[in-house]
Amino acid sequence: MHHSRGLLVAASAAALVAMGAAAGAWSEAGHRLIGLVAESHLDESRALAEVRRILKPKETLADAAVWPDTIKDPLYEDDDSAAFKLEHPAHDTYHYANLPFQGDRYAPDVPGARPMDIVETMRASIRVLRGQSTVLTPREALRLLAHLAGDIHQPLHTANAFISASSPPRFIVPAGPTGWRSTLGGNALVYGPQDRFNLHSYWDSHAVNISMRQEDVITYSNRLIRDVPVAPAWRDTGDPDTWPARWVADALVLSKDVHDGIVITDYLGPDDAKRTAHRWRIQQPAAYDDMARSRVPVQLAKGGYRLAAMLRAIWPERR
């Protein structure tokens, strides 16, 4: 299970040590950025009117996008979360799939796909918002869709490394029921002082932080809108129900760069709390931050554009 929160990534290792508990605040940044970018693409549309009808007064897509992570906290309570958590006790598993990063497609028969993974949860949310299903309330569906449109553009929410069970440890494609171990979307690939950082949290937080360069979310969202042009490859056509699988295929391309050059140095076994059965210490290549810094703005801008496009497809303009 993925244990980290939010979309893509956090400052230097030293800075995170200094920030301590405050580091968690950064986990919202990627999702809020995608919500803000999406709203900029929805200006004066029917879809934006529908979004505002479903959300509470003054609530934005950026607010909606962080809720599915917020409710992972077992102590968190609000007027909306109790019923949802009761009906969806595995909601924290809706945020990802664990597909081998070496692959190039999403399908139900690919190892790591499952009935309520990120793609199927997005599809369920789309059907609710189109009035074709009642498995979620419209408010739940919109908040999930706003969030998962962010997660699906974080490569380690869909791509997973599997490592050989035998020595030497190496990345492999799982074949058969044994002989491999999952890295849990990079959560089990650790590095840094006392092995306190992991590759998943790097992409959830660190990469976003080093891309934002101390700018706040509003300022940086405006920079994304201004400086990252919409590319033709971001556009989808046809039934929006089919779009999440295509977005996964896109993320799998980036996931190969995410794992390229990473060296597995040691097998560490379980963590002290025994929440993670297998862990490996890794080293990242020298230019890893540069690669992340070049990719994250595109992923954030793309996620915002695609979320807006999906909402427009769900609620097309009336003629």
C-alpha cells in the first residue's frame, strides 16, 4: 500500500530534516496546483458551473483535490468523511495501481491492476458525474476525480518496481506467483540519513518543491499556465471513460526515466514497525534532481489541463 500523501514531490534531504513535521504541508501543493490550473481552463464553462453546484460555496477544485488525502488520517473528521469511510474502508488504496514500470499499457490483466485501482476509481467517478451510477455521491465523485487526476500524473502512482527475490537484487518484470517482491510504488526504495526518505515521497513532494523554488501555490500555478504550453499529445477524444487508461500509458513512459540509473545497493528487510516487509537502499544518479525539475512542471500543467478537459467532456456545452 502506498503510505505517502499527495501528488508529486519535497526540498533537499537536509531541508526536510529541518522542516520536520511541517514537511507534510507540502504534500498538498501538487494537488492544489492541478486544481488551480484546471479551473483556469474551465473559465465560464458549463463544467465550471456544475463543479460549483456540487461543491460548497467558495470551495474550489484545489480544495476538492486534497480531500481524498486528508481523510487518510484516522483522526480526521468532517461532515462528509464518516459515511464515505464507512462505505469505502479501502479508500486509501484507490489512489494507485502497481503496474510494472517496464510496461506500456494499462489493462485489467496486467499485474498490479485491480478492480478499484486508480483507473477503475476514476471511471466509477466519471459514471457518477454523468448520472450513470450511484456508487458514490456526486460530491465524493468530483473530489475523487479531482484528486486522482493529479495522482495519475505522478508516475509512481501507476508504475511500480518489482525486485528479484534472489541475489543480486535487480529490477524485473514479475512472472509467476513467486520470485519477485514489490517496492510498493517506490515506498520501499529508501535513501538518505537513516534511510528516512523514499523514492515515492521524492516524487510526491521533493520534486514539486525543487520545481516551485520557494514560490507559493498561486504564483506557481500562474507560472505553469503562462510558461508550459498545452501540447497536442495532452488532448483526448472520445468517451472520457477511456481516458484514464491512456493517461497511465503516458505515465509509464516517464516512469522509465524515474527508475533509469537507480542503483540498488543493499537489501534491508522490514522496517522497525514491520509495516513494510521488504526494503532496499538505493542511490540516485547524479543528475536526478535536474531530470525531476524538468518533468514535474509538465506533469502538473498536463494534469490540470486534462482534469479540465475531462470535466468538459462530462458536462459538454449545451447547444
